[in-house]
Amino acid sequence: MTTQTFDRMIKRLRGSYEKKMPDATILSFWYDEAGASVPDEAADWIYAWVKNQHSDRWPNHFQDVLIRAHQEWFSAHPEKRAFEPKRICNEPNCEDGLFWVQRHEPQFGYWAGYAIPCICGRKRMGDIPRWYWADLARAGYRAKPEEEFFRYSVREHGTINDAVKKTADGMGW
């Protein structure tokens, strides 16, 4: 919802409860918490819903009421929900934007597992470079067999980003 539409809706609501407009800080907070993700076309519906649900007095925790009203609007209008189109990646072994790989690390004496972002960009990991599968294969990585997939132990190894950065540094990126 645009800030203008949001402000008009709040002004209408506040007026119907005989309340003065809140200061800009509160309006900004409400907008950031609950209004920014609401489509403009829902404003009149949300106004009516709030008036119906809270007919006798101004609701407490108004941003929570707006979030609930937005959810109710989507329930009443499921066709209006926008879904991000799923991107298709043609890189072999890409699992939802990550390569789950392993490489023999002679300094450790075992095969170490890594999660490395794919060039398709479906997973964002800060400034860590994205890879093509062919480049990883040339660098000695192989796909981690499905039965060996693991939950990364942050306590034991640090963050996944640390491991990926270390891998990128080791490959000269």
C-alpha cells in the first residue's frame, strides 16, 4: 500500500472513532509493521473489517489488528496473493540454490562437506561468490551423496558463511 493510501485509511478510521491523527513516528511504525505489504485495493475492505471487529472502541496494538486484517483480506481474496515464480536452474546438483558438496581436505585427513551458493542466485549469502558446477568440479569438489547430507553444527564449525568464505578463499576467489 502506498503511504498516501495508508494515511487516508488511517485518517478515515481515526475520524470514525473520533480520534486525532497520531504523530508521524507512530504512522511510520504502523506503516512499516503492517501497511507496506498490503495492496492499495485492500484499503476499503480493511477499513470495513476493522470497523466491524472493533465497533465500540479504537483497538489496542493497532499494527497487530492491521496485520490480522491483511491476513483476513487474503483469506477472502486468495486469487490476489502474489507468488514468486520459481526459478529453474540448469546447473547439475543445484538444490534450491545451493550445492551440497564435499572435497577431500588433506590437511584434515577427511572429506569435508560444504554448502556453496549456485550461480542461479536463489540463495543469497552476503558477498560470497556464486559458482558454476563445472568450476567446483575442476576444484576437486564432488556432489555430496544424499545419505550424507548433514545439519551443519555451528558450535563445532562456525557459521555456514564462514565455511563458504574459507572455501572461496582457498579457491582464490
